[in-house]
Amino acid sequence: MKNEEAISKFLDYLTNVKNYSSHTVLSYQTDLREFLDFIISERMAPDLFHFRNNRVCKNYVSYLSSLNLASTSIQRKLSSLRSFYAFLLKNNLVSDNFFQDVQAPKAPKRLPKTIKESEIALLMNACDLTQALGYRNFCILEVLYGCGLRVSELCAMEIKDIDFYDLTIVVHGKGSKDRIVVMYEALADHLRHYISSFRLDLLYRAKTEEENRFVFLNKNGTTLTPRGVRVILNQLIEKAGETFRLSPHMLRHSFATTLLNHGADMRSVQELLGHVNLSTTQIYTHVSMENIKRSYTLAHPRARKDEKKD
């Protein structure tokens, strides 16, 4: 099998079997082609299938490091190659997964960036609730911060996904995996009012009679995009007269840390966020020191004694 044929089959597998997004598949394709260019240009192997030893893999890690790439970027590229060779091995195209034990330089742990509740309140107050776009923006903030959705999940929300009776939303997550998140009554009331009133105002602006099933629409009455959401957040910050930076994912981070700070258990937060591994959720515990310090003060007898002296 030729190099390009093997890459093509692997990309088809990611698309049709793993249900990866086109953006993710493109990243895999880029990583594989870069590695192929490296081994050919450096004459380290005749093709992707025949290595004399794992020296090629280690040399590639050294090469990536010499480009001053972030450790996370190197890890991602190696993960792509590890998955690719696992696929080839499964299909008897190679005798070994050459990248199975190849490690990237350790990346320093970065804590998730969050936003203060007071800052969220400022943004919500900047929304004009008498106007269709203002009320829509208010609901966007409510859903991102109140349900912890990814921005892509927010944009993919359909009206049929919302259960106003049970106060739940069916979320279409990464890898075509659906989950159910809960919402509070006030959020449900705001969504109900937006859908029955202001959303219709936006829908009338569309230059098509085709039915739009998505909840959040742009100013032209068509489906809102993740980029559009980021623009909205920047506009709200400017309108509020603030200068802090905010991304949709920071609201998701804030959702998780708020729940943990107020006593929610890790497993529940994992389910609500749609994390496959608990270790992904555990990073938020580093941000939730407020809850840890409070528990320590209440539980440790010496801490309680010092508190009484004050």
C-alpha cells in the first residue's frame, strides 16, 4: 500500500467510524503529511511502513522540539501518529505501533481561565431585554454559564432538544455523543419567552421560507455560528465598558468551578460537561480552592480555634 492510500483510508475511518469533525480530521491529515515529509526529506525511511528502529520517532520528537512548538502541540502530533499506526497495525499493514511508547516533553499544567460572577452580571446587565438581539444575547449567556455547553453545542441546539417540563436539554456533543443537561426554572422561562417571541422576530428577517430548527439565530435570521457567539461576547464587554478578555469556553470553565465551589460532586459535573474521563474534570478542582479552604476551616479544630480568637 502506498503512503497516500494509507493516509486516505485512515482519514475515512476517522470520518465515518469515529465520527470526528472535519476540522479534527484535517488536523490529523496535516500531522501525518508533516511526518511523511520529514522521513522522506531526512532519508530516514523509504515510506510510512518500514522503520529500522524507533530512532526515527525519537528524531522526529527532537525535530518538533527544535521548532519551538509548545509541548501540547507536540503531544497532539504524536497522538495523531500513535492513532494512525494503531490503525495500520490493526489492519496488518505494519508489524508494530512505532509511536506507542514515544513520549513528548511534559507540558506544564495550565489552569482553566474563569470569569467572576460579578463580571457575568455586568455582561447580563449590558443586554437590552426589550430588543430581540439583546434578549437573545442574554439567553446565550444564561445557557453557556448555566448549563456549561461548548459553543459548538450551543449553536447546534434545536427547539426540540429543550424539555421545558423536565427542565432538561439534550446536548449534541463531541463525537456525535448526546447527553442531557439540566437547567434552572428562570433559565427555562427566559428561553421559552425568547423562542415564542423574540426568536420569531429574528426568523422573519431571513430571506428564505425554509424552516430553521435551531434555537439561536443571528441578526439576519439564520443559524448563529461559534464565531458569531465570540463576536457577541466581545460586543457585550465593550458595551459594559469593560476590558477583560472572555471566550465562550471560559463560561464553561466558570460553570464547572462554580458547581464544585458550591459542593457539587465530581461525577455529576463530569456528566454535565460531557467529559469521557474523570481526569479531565479533575483539573477544575485546582481552581476550586475556595471550597477546599472553607471545608478546611470548618473541619480542622485548630482552624476553628483561631477563628474564635479573631
